[in-house]
Amino acid sequence: MGIVTAVSLRKGHHFSKTNSLSIRLLKGLGVDGDAHMGDTVKHRSRVARDPTQPNLRQVHLIHEELFDELAPKNFIVRPGEMGENVTTRGIDLLALPTGTRLHLGETALIEVTGLRNPCIQIDRFQQGLMAATLDKDADGNLIRKAGVMSVVLANGDVRPGDVVRVVLPEGPHRPLQPV
């Protein structure tokens, strides 16, 4: 179990999102009032390629522990500033398998679809931050630390302080890939 430490949204397409007292998740759509809400892809570069793609990036989550990791490298990042809708603590989001379900608050339910693939916008926010959110494992494989993406399976309101309950999919587990 983990906890929601912040929730954020923004109507227009901007890198950072505005913190809120609560957000409403809508089944099959995402965060009510957020620029990325919809059943088809809303990320501008993906829309340019194929606007009919399903939206696997309805809700973006980042683990607050990432901000702790970045601070000694002189990157001060606060919840919502990297574009996430939900900031968590106490869950290793990056280690979750594809298809993991997260119960947020009383009724909201999301399913993790994959990793956020960091882009140049991160460096426009703070120069060098993109490299700081990437790493390599012992085998030389790229590790993306900028959070996970998900789709909404059940409506619900999500607030800071809400419990996050993790339900792993039945095996075999598939590691997260960029979406």
C-alpha cells in the first residue's frame, strides 16, 4: 500500500500541471478537465502520427521518491511540475508489471499501461533533468524514471492522503514498456 501525496490537472497542453484539492477520474477517459482526457490519444506528437490511437496515457503517476533522488543533483521538483496527475509515496511504481491495478481512494480504479517516455520538454523545464530521470541497469538497459501511465477502469475522486492499494495481475508478469 502507498499514499497519494498530491493530485494535479491542467486544461491546456502545458508541461506542468496545477495542484488541486481533488481530481475526478472518469472511466475510459482520464482526469476530468485535464488536457489529456479522452478515449483516443491526446499527446500532441502522437495525435500528429495517428489521432485514432487508444489513449493509454489517461492518468500519469510519479513516485515522490523520485523528487528526493533528484534533490541532491540540484533539481528541485514539486508535485505536478513534471506533468503528473497523481503523485504517490510508498509504491515502487516503476517495478509494477503491466496490467497492475491501483485502487485510489474509495472508488477510483486505474490500470497501469506502461512507462512514461521522457522527452525534451523535461529539459525545457530544467536543463539536464531528462538525463537525471534516465539510468542504466547492470546489463546496460535503459531505465526510465519519469513515472507510469494508466487508464481509468472505474470513476472516483482522488485526493492527497488517499490510500493506494496495489493489485498485481495474474502471472506471468510483463515488465513495463514505454507507451
